[in-house]
Amino acid sequence: MRRHTRRIYGICYRFTGNRTEAEDLAQEVYLRVYRTLGSYRSAHGGFATWVTSVTRNLLIDHYRRSKRDRVTDSLDDKMAVVENKESAGRRPDEQALLGELSLQVQNALTKLSPELREAVILRDLQQLEYAEIQTVLEVPEGTVKSRINRGRIELARILQQMGVRPA
Amino acid sequence: MTWTCDLIEARLSDYLDGLLEGAERSAFEAHASSCPDCAPLLASVRSLVREMHAMEEVEVPPRLVYAILDKTLGPRETVTGWQAFLQVVRGMATPKFAYGAASVFATLVILVSSLGFSFRNPKLADLRPTNIYHNADRQAHLVYARSVKYVSDLRVVYEIQSRLRQDENNLQTTPEEVLPKSGPEKAPGQTDDRSPSQPRQQNRANEVSRQLELLAAELPLMSGRDIR
Ligand SMILES: [Zn+2]
């Protein structure tokens, strides 16, 4: 369970960049896992992969939901304020924990499109194999590879714009 | 064939992941080392990937586990939730069956074993409260009311456990599993439940410790040791 929790929470945190949100989402993932346990088949590529798929689908749902909310509110500038508050509101211990550069990478990640973001998280932060990512994202290998590639390049550019240069 | 900047960009990760060979690799390097646009791009993506691979895994907040248990197995009636639940179970443990730090699970397992659930030949139906009721002896009646909720919680845990076990067995066969273990069944001086010469309790205790290992391995956060 700990192994799964670590992966689920890790993906949620990297995707949202927010600990509270990640905790809520991880709980929802578990709820969904427990409820849909009957639909699990080993053919899906193992329990861990299946749990990862559940996590990923929930994150995408969550992303769409919050995006729709934003549109309904149509308060784009208010969003910017919230985003600033979030990054400014990080606890100092969290900053120390992550390290300056990791923190910048984390911030840059949340600026990436969700499609590229999830691919990079699964590959470079969770270090999953291409085949597993393919199963989780339900896209062909070529697409997985190109998303990871574009995600990395995009991320490097965002970091450059932020004035960060990984040594 | 000379490579364009677009092609370099498209194959950047292939190059970094070591998937380019021979002529492709040299063509890539020839362009990337001399192009004023591609050289810095390659350098920054390379160090970014290195940085990401070195990034620490995110630490799971301990409270998250309790929150998950509350959400999935249902909240405890008490305010403090699962922490209090574990306290109660600990309180129910008798010294006779206390297995050190793992007494929490020992108690649960013994409780369920005593209610007629066979770990040797487990059936989900055995964990259904009514079945337990029918299988129960006089003593079990006394704990019935208190145990039903724990048992149905355990039923969910059991279901998950079987999935995990199945998954693990499919993925890997560890050396210990291959070697014939001096497990409960084979240990000298012990027989199965049918033998009248052996105390039933001995077998049960072995089953319990075997099951405990399994539970402790998969649910270390609940075993008491990790409760902070
Ligand atoms: Zn170029």
C-alpha cells in the first residue's frame, strides 16, 4: 500500500504542484480504486499500472473540471492572483525540502500543458518504462515518445524564461 | 544526410536516451555541436533530464494514510478515526496472542480465524458477517456485534491483498519463494488440523504469523510500528 500511495501521491503532487490538492486527489484515487476494484484485470498490465491509470484519469478529470470552473468564472486575472499566492504561499520547510532547483522545475511543470506534463512526470519523475506509460495514457508508443520529447524541450524553455539554468 | 534543426529537436530525447546509433548518431552530433540554436537546446534539455532523475521522491504526509483509510474503509465512530481504532484493537489483544509490535494485526487475524475464516482456503464469503455469525461458536457470539464492522473492513483489505499478492506473484518469483521453506506445513513435529495429537492452536498460530508477514509487508503503515 505504501508503494502505491507513494506513486499516487507523487504523481498528484507533481501534476498539481500543490500539497493539499495532491492529498485530496490521492484520497479520491483510493476511493475510485476501491470502488472499481472489480473492473481490474491483470491484462491491463499489473495492479500498479492499473492504479496509475486510475490516478491519471482522475487528474485529467480534475484538470478539466477546474478549467471549466475557471471559464465559468471568466476571471482570468483572478486566476493569476491565485497562482501567485500558491507559489508564494509555500512553507519555508517545503522550500528547504525540495531544494531551489527542484522547486523551479516543479513550478515550471505546472505551466506545461497537461498532455505533456503527465508524460514527463511518468517518464522522468516516476521513471516508468515506455510500455507502461503507453498503457496508462492509452496512446501509441510514437505518441508517448513525442510527448515526452516535446515536454522536456518545452520545460527547458519555460525554465529558461524563468531565468533558471540547470547546471 | 544532413539534419535540420527541426529533426534535431524531434530526435533530441532519442539521442539523450541512447536510441540513436551509427550514422544517425554522428549526423545528430555533427549538427548539434555546431548549430548555435541546437547546441544550447541540447545542453539545457540534457541537464534538465539529469536534474529530474535526481529529484527526490515526494514524501507522503503520514496523515494522508489515515485520511485514505477513513475515506475508503469508512470513518471510525470516534473523532480521532483510525488511530483510535487501532488503540481499541490493541486493547482487545490478549497477552497470549500478542505478537510484539505486530499485535494489532495478530489480533485482527486471530479474531477472524476464530470466527471460522480459513486462511488456508480463503473464501470471500467467509468474511460475510452472516456467515461468520453462522459459523460462530458461543464465544464468538459475544464479540459478534463489535467485530462485524472490523471484519467488513478486513474484507476490503483482504480483497486488496489478494489483488496485490496475485499481482506480485505474476511479476516476480523471489528466491525465497522458490526455495522450499520450512513453512508451517512442513515444520517437523507439526501436522494439520486433522491430527488429534497436535493442538489446533499451534497451527492457527503458524497461519497467523504467515499471514502477518504478508500483511506487514503490504500494509506497513498500519502495523503499529510506523504510527506517528
Ligand atoms: Zn540546429
